[in-house]
Amino acid sequence: MAAKAVAAALAAATWAAAADRLRTRPAAGARTVLLGHLCGHAEPEKPVAATSRGVAAWPPVAPTPSIVRVRVLSALLLTLLVAIGLALAAYAAVWALRREPVAAVAPAFAPTATPIPPIDRLPDSPDFARATAPAPQRGDAPLVALSALVQNAPADWPSADAGLAIAPARGGDGVAWLPLATSVRRDDGWLLRHVVPAGEDYVLALAAARPGALRSFLARTTARVDGPTAVTIDARAALVTFRPPAGANHHGAFRLVRDGADGWLPADAQTGLIMAPETPLRVWLGAGAYRLVDVLYPDRAQTFIVPDATDVTVSASLAAVRADRR
């Protein structure tokens, strides 16, 4: 960086001297004077009659004080640069001679890995082998045909929206809904077909509508499906009429319970049987045993069997319990 600065200063001083010289000469000899100062020597001794461009050269002139100053300054700067270079070279040589020799370094320690001995497996225990669960079967179970024949359904049973719900007995895999309207109608009933994975127990529920079909069913059965399976569903049912006892003022609801079906609710009265005085209530019920239970006194119940009983009147004992609450 110092050398570049000095060179720039020399160039600037040279150009300044040349410009000063040109101010004292005519324009015709400007080029000759400028080249002479830049090259560092005097002008030609003898004038030239004419150049290639027809311009005459001027006779030599004594250097001006500015030119003398520039030359002296240039010499001093050049001497200074040489002195600085020599000083740096001497400094580097002294430090090179005073530097201590590099000591030899021992190679890095490389630990040797100890090989791990082979592992000997313990002998299998017979008790452990007997307690081990069988390996799970990989892959999906094969699909097999499941057909259901719905028989003995009453002719006046509202079947426009009815259908058959099929679901695994263990739950959790969804419900397949097969409408009766799209099934095969035969002389002995409705024939419905479906494809299910083998190796499962399935629940088949006949209901009047798809919502809540597994809970508010008319008839239900369970079948094990390991291969092509045919199931028959007995759809016997009756329209049962419930009547309050004569002269009793009944309000509120009775709970209708179906034996052998926990959580079952009647499709026509899922909130219970609400009986107003002298007003009968009709509900479609599938074949089976039922109990009419007071919601506040569950130990008081009235039992009846469908389709043997199609007209049920609330018993006097059940009515008396409700009469005491008025």
C-alpha cells in the first residue's frame, strides 16, 4: 500500500510539472514538451524543421524550479522506499535465524478396540414356549359371502325404510346397511347378500330404519362366519297396543325392557311409553319377552310375550304405584 501511494504521488507531481511547462509554450509544441518531461530528459538539442504532422519542435530550455523540486522529491522517495525494503528484509532474516527448531511430536494415541466375544443364547425354556402367544396372522382375512333370509315378517309392517344391519360382534369396524328395498324378494321372505372378512362373529339386526338399527331392532341374531354362510332371521312381530287402566290418571313414561337384549329401545318410543288417560299407544315389537317397568319403581314390572299378547293393559299393581305419586 505504501509503494502504491508513493507511485501515485510521483505521477501527480510529474503531471503537475508538465502542465506548468505547457502554460509557457504554445499549443503547437505541447506534445513534444510533455513527452520530454515524462521521460525525464531535456528537450532535443536541435529543432526539427517539420514533423509528420507539420509541427516544428522548439529549442531546449533550462529546467524550471518546479521541475527541479519534482526530481529531487522523486529521488528522495525512491531512496526511502529502497531503505524500507532493506529494513524489512533484514528484520525477516533476523527473526528467521532466532526461531527455535520445531520439536518432533509423538504420533497421536490410537486405542485398539477390544473385540466383543460372541453371545451364546440361553436354551429355550419349555415353560416359556408354552406361555408364548401364537404369532399373529399377517395380511387381511379372506372375504366370504354372507347371505341372510328374512322370514315371517308381517305384511303390514312398515318396511319402506327397513333393512338389515351387519356388524362385527366385537364392534369397532362400522355397520353395513342392506335396505330391504334393494334385496331379492322371494315367496319365503327377503334374501340379502353381503361380503365380509372370514373368522369373525357377526351381528345381524333387522330394523325399521338405519339410525340406531343395532339398538332398536325388530329381530336379531348372531352368526360365526368362517366361510360362505347362510343365516335365517325370524322376523315375527306384532303391533302391540298399550292401554292405561280405566279411571287412572297416568302421566310420565313407562320403560319397556326386552329380555336378553341389554340397551334395547323400541323404535317407535325410544324415550319410553307415555300414556295419557284413555289414550292407547301402539308400538311394533318383535317376537320375545318384554317387561313394562315403572321408571321410579323398577321393582314393579309387568311381563308379556309377543306375539301372544297384542293388547296390553297396565296392571292394577303398576297403576297403584303411579297413583300414589299424584
